[in-house]
Amino acid sequence: MGWPYLNNFHCRLPGGLYRTLDPDFLDAPSLSPEASPRLRTMTLRQFYALIDRLIAELGLDVGRILAFQAAESREIYDYTFPLYVRLRAEGFKHYPDLTS
């Protein structure tokens, strides 16, 4: 799977661009009517915390994810695909929850 299907999924992962957003934005509820009902029940900070918890549950290495981020490597998509699948199973939509 991977690129381009997962598009900018990596921005939501540790070291990703979306993790650096203004704290007020991170703590606001999702207002997008296109977002899944699951995402609309949480803030982005809570969403990212869930992602971090699932990374640990799946046994993925955060250091490796950060290395892929730093190298801007598309290998991140194949490595984190099990996380994407788990998030979909948890009720999150491909777009706009996990990609955009």
C-alpha cells in the first residue's frame, strides 16, 4: 500500500508537522462536518495521544518513525500501515481524519 494512498498520514505521527500546531488548536474539538463521529468526540491532542498508544500496542518503534520523518522517507508508509489499519478499525475515516 503506502504512498500515495496514505498521502500525508505521516503528519499525524510522532515528529509530524501536525503535531507542532498551536496548542489552542490542539485542544479544540474537531469542528469538521466531514470528520468521523469518532474524531468529532475528541481534541487533536487526544487523537495524537491515541495514535501514540496504538503505536506502542502494535510494537512499532517511535525512534524508527522519527528517523523516517527526519529523512523524509516514504518507507514510513509501509512501516506504519498496520497503525493506519488499526485506526480505521477504531472508526476513523481515511479522509479527512487520517489523510488530507
